[in-house]
Amino acid sequence: MHREGCRIHRMLLREIIEQREIDTLSPSACFARYSRGRAMPEEEDPYRTAFQRDRDRILHTKAFRRLKRKTQVFLAPEGDHFRTRLTHTLEVSQIARTISRALFLNEDLTEAIALGHDLGHTPFGHAGETVLNEVYSAGFKHYEQSLRIVEHLEKRKTGAGLNLTWEVRQGILNHSHGKAILYDQPVPDLSSECLVVSLADAIAYINHDIDDALTAGVISFDALPKEAVTAVGEGNSKRINSMVLGVIEGSSGGEINILPEIKRGMRILRDFLYQEVYPREAIESEIRQARQMVRDLYCYLLEHPPAQMNHDDTDDSFERRLVDYIAGMTDEYAMRLHHSIFKGSQTGQR
């Protein structure tokens, strides 16, 4: 009888959490009980909602672990305190959860989208993405690759893919609309949780890219635009706090937005990064090297298939599998492989 009572309690726990969402969250939130479901139906978990399960599945993937050795901005920095793609992801998750909690949105869905949003990034970040988009005939976008990872490339005992809910998959695919919100451009009809992640992504990279550039000595604090500093604050934590509050106080009635003065400050800082920081020779020279390495690897491996790709059991073309292979590399692995292939040759020398 005791065991039967425990079983009933376990089955009720998920339902209690789902009902609590319905009772307490905003009408514009996504509710786990009303998810559009998974491509392959599964038995519900007794303890966790569907979005909580998705978060856990993403967290335990190999692709997530590889993010710790993928570049954010600086290529193989010597210091220990520069951001990686993993620390960026964790910062996005923390910011997005804070905003979602304040707006009474589904925090579990927000976290799942945030943790999965950059799984598809290539080695060397956007530098590698640019090259694969140029050389691969079908084109390459990191957000599409992130979706491909969770739908096909990660493996479970039940088969390929993580079989995530529709809401998480759509959020991962559409997480890059922060720029559109900042510049008052049209935004697709997406979940509030997805839009929160989009803005959290922008808040995170604007601030940590400035912080890393200051740490590296690429810029000085005095170089930051005074108007933006006045609007959002001087230090990293003050800037983040101002931007987070700007989203919380600028959103209402199910519309995710930013207070006008904070939005303008964010735009100024983002423009400053793209006009004054990323083009600096100290950064641009590393980007050129990174692009050349990825291009060299693609061209070489296209003619000399690696052994581990010769026995793939999918129906994908070799070119598609090669792009998956290169995109999945960490920075360190890509550099070691490039060195082992081109050492002593003129091709692709750094």
C-alpha cells in the first residue's frame, strides 16, 4: 500500500507543477501541460514537466560540453577569465531566467532554449560560421545547426536526436531576434520565452565582449561612448542590471520590449563593438587566421575524408556530414588537426 501511495504521489507531482504554472504564470507564457508535444510521443515523466526534461537532455549532451572549448571573441586567449561559448551560454541562461521570472513567464522553457541556443556554433565562433556558409552549397547558420544537433546529431538509446518539444526546438531556431528588437525591426510571432532569450543573448554579448576587450587591453574605459555609459551605467554589473530592468519594465501585455532610453544605450554599445572593437587588428588578425584554418580544413577533408566519416549510417551527403564534423570541432581540436595536416607546407600557414 505504501509503495502504491508513493507511485501515485510521483505521478501527481508533475501535474501539480503543471497546474501551478497555469495558476501563477502570465497568460502570455507557454504552459508545459499544453505543449504542442514531441515528434515521437513519449510517456510523461512523473516528476518533471516536458520543458524540464528538455532542459536536462540539453545539459547532458556532448555538444553542450564542447562549448567550453569554443571561442566567444578572443581566439585561444592566454588568460583564464575570458569568456567561452559555454560561459556565454550560462550568462544568457541566467539573464533570461531572471527576466522570465519577473515577467511570470515559463522559466523552464526559457532555460531550455537558452542552454541549447548556441549548440551549433562552429570552432572560432562567427568566424567559422562565415566560412562554412561560404563553402557549403546549402549554406550554414549556427541556429539551424543547433536545431540539427538536437533533432539528429545527438544520440540517445531510443535513437537519433533528443526528441525535444516543439516549443524548445522553435525557440532554439529563432533565438537571434535580439537585434531586430533593439533596432525596432519586425519580429516574427514567437513565444515570449524565445524573445526573452533573444534579448538575453544581446545583453550578454554586448556586456561580456566589452568586458573582455577591456581585460585584453584592446580598448580603454574612456573609449566607451559617453551617452551609452550615462544611460546604462559604468561597470559590467551595473550595465547588465540596467538592461535587465529595461526589459522587465519595458515589457507589458505579452509584448517583450525594452525601455527606450535603455534600448538606445544598448544600440550605441552594440554599434561601438562592431565599428570600433571587432575590427581592431588585434582581433581581426585572429579572425582572419581562424577563417583560413576552417577553410583549409574543409577543402582538405573534402578530398581526404577522415576515417571516422567513412562508416556513417545516415543518408546525408558527404558534404553535409563534413560540415557537421567541422562545426562540431572545438577550437583546440581544429588547431591541432590543422597543424598536423599543414605543418611544413605553405598551404594555410598561420
